[in-house]
Amino acid sequence: MRVTKRQLRGKEGEISLTPETLDDLWHLKYIIEKGDLVFALTKRKADTATDKLRPEKVEKKNVRLGIRVEELEFHKFSNRLRVHGPIEHGMDAGSYHTLNIEDGVNVSIRKYWKKDQFERVNEAEAASKRPKVVLVAIEEGDADIGLVRHYGIEMYSHITQSSGKGEGTLREVFFKTILDQLVHAAAGSESIVVSGPGFTKEDFLKYFNVREPEMATRALVEDTASIGMSGFQEVLRRGAVDRIMEESRIARESSLMEELLKEMAIDGKAAYGISDVRSALDYGAIETLLIADEMLRLEREKGGIDSLLQAVEHAQGKVVVFSTEFEPGKKLHALGGIAALLRFKM
């Protein structure tokens, strides 16, 4: 995320920014909310009513419009965030319009900014300067490639060793197929973590070093008990991604969720569900509040959730917003969307 302007008085005002990745669009989904005023360059048909019986084809022209937000839709697979509402600034004021926000589209947001939204902007801006990470989990005959996103791990591909013929041994063909896909997945300067059980990953790394020596310098190896999504999560828990990305959002969420489930299993220092969390807050017991992004969005529409977050922070507690696109966030959502790690057992 590239921030191009901050014009604020306290927590109120305008921030202009340009999303550069799918991750940035995901962040914007939780930064922009109903009632915000959002400006962006867009296309709109000019109102050219004529007396002709057959209307002429109306050309769309580029205009900058300010929309009062009523609806948001995040289209992950088309890399687009749609912002819909009435036009307040620009041509056809009062009419409804949809802004299609994509990579490279500059957006200005005027609103009363909440603390977690400032943090999300800062995190996205800082993350754009960090190296990206591609995960390869491999065992004999099977491999998975995953992309580390801010909202979780996106499965890029699954490769199975063919039983057919090719140039070289079946294993060499298998390794070549993995490497061909990896070259596309990590075409930039992404760091690569090669993981899995046994010695297959080391054999692949030797092949990697011979075929793509320059690219292989970006790779490191991590032992895991499995491949697939569970193998990727094991890599996160072991801290490999943290070592690369300094402070990985999803690695932090995995660690916190693991700690929460451990405390819940022994009826220890944990609370979950809005009622138990509010009770823990009354006792000043909350050390870290865990809240799912979807719950935060929905509760903000009802009102009242921000006073709870502020009360936690005033009591020297931390607030961590979880992505429901990723497994820890899904688990948190299943627990009611909100939980807390406590300073003492209640």
C-alpha cells in the first residue's frame, strides 16, 4: 500500500492511498465502512439527452467522483473492491454509482478514523516494503505451493508425481514440474520456504540449486510433519515466515490461537463469546483481545463495539483483529468471533 496523503485533525480527515496488491484490497475492505466518503477516478456516462428517436451511443468518460458508501463487495478472484453509494461530489450528484477499486487506483477516504484502521494502513504500508514469501511443501510424490497473503495462505497449486513417461526419471520430471510452477509463483524477489517430512525436500533443493542457482539463494528449508495447508501452518508456527517478514500477521494469529485453545483445554486464562469477554473486561483481566474481522465489521454497523475495544486499551490490554480468510480466524469465528487471553484465571 502506498500512502500519498494524510490530511488529519486528530482522528478525523482524509487519507489518500494506492493499493498495489490483492492484500491491499483486502485491507481496504476493513478500512472503508458504511458512511465514509470515498473519492476515486472512475468512468461514467455523460447525461446527453437528445430529441432524436434513435439515441446515439453514449461514451463513458473519466471523472473523479466522491461516493457516500452504502455497500462494499470484495471480489478476491477478480482483484477488485466495489464501493457503491450515492454521488456527493462530481457529476450527477444524487445518483448512485459503483467505484471499482483495483491495483494502482488511487483512493481518498474521508472519515472519522478508528485506531485499528490507522494500524491497518500503517501495517499495509510497511508490508509493501518487506519481502514476500512463497511456501513449498513437498514429500515423495506430492507437493503443494502456497502464497503468503496478509489475509492468510492462498493455495497456488498441488503437484502429483506422474506415472507416465518423460525426459529423465519420474522423480526428475516431478521436481521439474514443481520448479516450473515455482518460477511463476516467485517471479519477483519473493523469499521461498521449502518444507516437508523426510529427505525429499533436501533432494528437491539440490535439484533447485543446479537448475535455478540464483533463485535458490532465496530459499530456506524447514522440517514439517506434513504437507498441504497443515504443513504450511506448521511452517508459520515454527517461525520461518516471521524470520523472513519480521512480524507476520498470520503467524501471530496462529500463535495466539494456539495459546487460546491451550488455555481453553485446561479451563485456564481464557474467555470467549461476547458475554464472557465483557465480564473479563469488568474485572480488568484482559491481556489480549482477539476479534474476527467479520464480527468487527458487523458489530460496527450495530454500534457499541468500539467502546469495548477502547476500554480494553485503556486497561493496558492489546487488541488483535483476526482475518477470517485464514484458519485461526475461522476458528475464532466459530467461538463467537471474540475471545480473550487473560492476566489471571476467572
